[in-house]
Amino acid sequence: MATTGYVDDENCLGYAARDPSGFLSPYKFNRRAVGNCDVSLKITHCGVCYADVMWTRNMSKHSKYPLVPGHEIVGIVREVGSGVQRFKVGDCVGVGTYVNSCRDCEYCDDGLEVHCSKGSVFTFDGIDHDGTITKGGYSTHIVVHERYCFRIPENYPPASAAPLLCAGITVYTPMIRHNMNKPGKSLGVIGLGGLGHLAVKFGKAFGMIVTVFSTSLSKKEEALNLLGADNFVLSSNEKEMKGLLNSLDFIINTASGDIPFDQYLSLLKTGGVLSLVGFPSEVKFVPASLNLGMKTISGSLTGGTKQTQEMLDFCAAKGIHPNIESIPIQDINDALERLINRDVKYRFVIDIENSLK
């Protein structure tokens, strides 16, 4: 049942971009009233994703201002609708990259709401079913249908949970889809940023042999000693790359820059998979790179609701924690510039509770 004695003035304080400069500043707006199946969260933490840069700066040419970003949200339940069954006041709950879907199509029925036939509704800058524009987690509270909320396991740090709701599930999903959660399998990780470092952590937790590929030699020590990867390869070193021919079961490309696809496909074993979770400008390869060795290139987004909860529970059980840097909301513009310049190891998390009041 909804709590009693709680008065919500529906007035929410957030940080919003007003134009393609992307500069964020305080902004007040109204959240919807709590419906029968809704959960209202007091937001405590919000991760910072490169999507926040893209949308605030209108890189995709469809941003709707004022725009409140943030889709790695963790908070405490402060009110629930009368029909809510999974959560109660006081629970620690997460919200990821989408907050609605049709709930009727084959993908929604399979718990793959992110691939909803009618389109999932993004957590920010999306058009919800009532025609309103969604606003994200750079704010004091949010109201979300319970279906799109996730239970943060008990004793798991809320700040650590935030990046899992986008970065974490983005790399976990294709690994599970292609059955790469098997000890002894060999994993290649292209790029060692917010997504890549979690791919390494998942790979090691699954018992895989993990090789990190990077364009920067400075990443070697952190890949091997900080994150526990088994091997590090400078991707520009032709000898090192050739030394891995036909050796990997799975490669996950977390980088958005263009890569030599033929070269990376040559590193796969017969039946191997190269999965894209980044967005290079083009995917170009010689067909023989796939046909010889029956190899596959696949794409992936984040994940459905069932798999996201599974991933959170797995991280809690295995002690997997993203490497984060906590910041107050007042430092967000500097943080976004640092993110653009790749000056973060490995994910910013905004301490909403203690800085946005």
C-alpha cells in the first residue's frame, strides 16, 4: 500500500542542459504523481555515462531541452502505489536505461523490454506513453513503474551499484547470450574504460582467460595488476597481435572508435564471436573473415529486466565492484569534460543525496 502521511509536492530539483552547449545547471520540474504500480525513489546516487555527453550536447540531433540526463540510478523507496508487490518503503532500488515499454510484445513477454517492438522508453529524453518527456537521475527523486526497477542486493554499496545499471549490464548481456560464462573460455576485451574494465571483472569471475587490447601502453599495468587480466596486447603491435591468431572464443568491443575488423576476426577460434557494444562509424570486413572459421559479428545493447536483476545478484555474490570516483553534482560539468578526455578510472558516480538538496 502507499505510505500514509507522505506529502509530495511533485517538485523535483535536478541539473539540466538547456541547449547543445551541454552545460548543466540547477533546474526545477514536476515528477508525476505515484500511480498504482509506481515506485517513488529518493535518488542517492547516479552514474555518469557517455550517453549523458551525447544527449546533453545533441550529438544525435534529437535532444529535447531542458534535458535532465542520468540513467544509472540508485535510490531508496519513499512511496509505493497500492498495486506494487515487489518493493516496500526503505528498499534500495535501481533504475537503468529505460523506464517503460509496451509490455505486450514477444520481447517484453520474454523479459527483453529493452528490445520492445514498439520501442522502450529511455529514462531521459524519451517520450513516455502519456506524451511527457522523461527526465533522468541527475535529480532528487524519480517515479518509475515497478517493472523497470531492480532490487539492489543487501549490503551491496549503492554507489557501486549505479554503474552496473548501464555499463555493467551492457557487457554482461552479450557474454551470457553467447554462453561465455564458462571457466577456461578465452575472452578479448577491446578498450579499457567504464565498460571494458567491467568486462574484465566479469570475465575473471566467470573463470575466463582474459586479454585486454588497448591503443595505450599506459593501460598495461592497470589491466594486469589492478584488474587482474591475464594478458595485455598493444593493438598497434603487429607481432603481438599475430601471436594470438585463432586463440580467442569471444571478443567484446567496448570502444566506439573504428577498429580493423579483419585483424580482430583473425584472432577468433573457429565459431568465435566478436560482439559490438560500442558504436564505431562503420563495420567493414572481408567476407572470408567470417566464412572461414564460421565466425560471427553480433551487436548488443543493455539488457532486459530479468537479466539485469540476475547481473546485480551475481555481482553481489561474487564481490564484483566497479572502480568509481564519487563526485558532487556541482562538479558534473568538469566531470563530463574529463569523461570526454578519458580522464576517469573508470566511472564517475554522483553523490546525489549529499550534494543535491
